[in-house]
Amino acid sequence: MTSLAEPAAQAARRVGGEIWPITDHVVVCRYPVSTSLPIPLAVLAPGGLDLVTWTFAGMGEAGSGGQAPVALLVLAGPDAATALREAGELALATHFHDLAIAVPRSGTAQALTAVEREALCVAVLSAIVPETVGPLSKLLPMLRPVIDALPVPETAPELTVSGEGASTVTLAGFSVPNYLLLRGDGDLSCARVASARVRPGGDVRTDLTLDTVWGRPCGTRPDRAILLTEAGFSTARIVAAPAPR
């Protein structure tokens, strides 16, 4: 028998949220989530906005300090910031019910907590693929402190860099990432893997040719590298190429 309460359970819910324009076309939205944890699926309105990636934060992580759970959305589209300010509301489809998120306030993303930044960083790095690298790369400067603090385990694959720059590198193993996030000269850059060539032999290594798609190409040997794949991301250990004999 169908309960009379069921239709109401599926009705759109209203919550208050906040937006932070990263650029005119990329926006971060934060709003509180209920215990049912409705999973964001798509933007219903304003039109022209895409849900690029999302994450939950404050779910009992270490250092959360009892912060209430929130959802963080990365939205992109033509004049996304203006569209949201004019609409004053974001309509979001979730797996549980539709949400109407009031977004009257707009500020700087520096207002995100450390826990929120860490969660957002994981979501962004895990979601960078050819279709999303444009909007998501705009968040990298804001996430720089988290990126700089990512651990490099002893088991991390070796990335050998020849010469001063990083247009060609060699990665231990035969797994080929889509992109490399590199830190050099004090700056971050993101490069796509333009080509890959596996070296035959017992010690498998893969030569990668890189094409910078965001930031300035490293003019010196990078001191940090993050491998971005469709399955997620991982750090690499950078080693210098052996001196020629």
C-alpha cells in the first residue's frame, strides 16, 4: 500500500547555500546536507550550467572539529557566476529528491575551511579528464596548499626528468596517465600526455611527451608531480636522469 507521505518525501527541498566565483564561468557552491546524503546528479536550473564534480565534507574526517556535513559543487557554464546571482537559486537533481538551493551570498573561496579544501582537492584531482580539465584547472591555485602537502609514499612510481624542463619524462611501469600536475619554478602547471612509448625490457619504463594545457611550462626540473588518471590520482617520486657515460 502506498503511503500518503511518499509523494511529499519526493518533493523538492529548500536549503540555504553560498557561492564563490572562481572565474566568470566557474563557481563553487556550498550547502548543508541532510542525514540522507542526497547525491548530486545534475543542475536543473539555471540553464547552461554543468555539474563538473562534487564532494561531501565534514563527514567526521580528522580535523573536522565537529563541522556539520556540507556538499561542495563545482559548476561551469557561460557567465555561471552572473546566472546564479541573477537567479538567486540553484535547482539541483539528486538521487533522493530535487533541491532548491538559495544562493544569495557570494564571496571568496578563501572562506572554505581546511577540511572543505582537502575534500574539494581530492574531488578536483580525481575528476580531471579531457572534458573537464578546462574548468577544473581554474581551481588549482586555490587548492595549492593542499596539493603541496600531498604525501609521496616510498612506493610511489619514479618519474625521471631529463634536463631542466619537463617536456619529456619517463615513468616507471607501463601505466599512462592522462595528465601530469607539475610544480616547478614555484608554480603549478598541468600537462597532458601527448604521446607514450614503452621501453621494452625487464625494468619497464614509459617515455611520456608532455603538452602544457594550463600554467607555464616548467623551466627547471619540477620538484613535485601528480599523476592524473580516469581512476583517480597519485603522487610520483621525481628523480634526476642518470648522467651520460
